[in-house]
Amino acid sequence: MPAPLEKAVRNGGGGFVNHVLFWNCMAKNGTGLSADTALFRAIEQQFGSQDKFEALFKDAATNLFGSGWVFLVWEDNKLSVQTTANQDTPAMEKGKGALS
């Protein structure tokens, strides 16, 4: 990518990707993650329970300084909770499975 465009693409593109992902993940109250899904089973296996995952995610969001995002990321065949600054997204990093 040409250097003069890098900042604009990072800010605009990252913001677009993050917001699309956010709004596509929203669900009506009471229609959350079903226990018979692969994601639910992976969360249970990786974090011990959905409640423990939610507490970890909430803690990451609460302690994120300034502007940024918190993501549940699939990387190296495991889930992790990761934070990014500003409009950055894990999808910008090579090898991350956020959008692939």
C-alpha cells in the first residue's frame, strides 16, 4: 500500500471493519449463544465457562484506556481476548483469524 494512504486506510478501513463486525454480532436480548454451537463449546473449553469468558471480556473492556476495541479472536487454533487501540483491528495483523 502506498505510504501516503496507509493512515487513512487504517483509520477508515479499521473503523468500518470493526463497526460491521460489532453490529453483525449483536443479538436480541435472550437470543444469545446457544449451548449446541461450536463457538459455545470452544468458549467453555478455552475459558472454563461462558460466565468466566464474559467476565474476562468485560474486564478487558473496562480497563482499556482511551479509544479502542476488545475482540474474541481465533488464532493458532485457540480463542483469546485481545484489545486494540483506536480503529485497529486484529484482522490487520497477518495470521490472525478475525475475518478469515
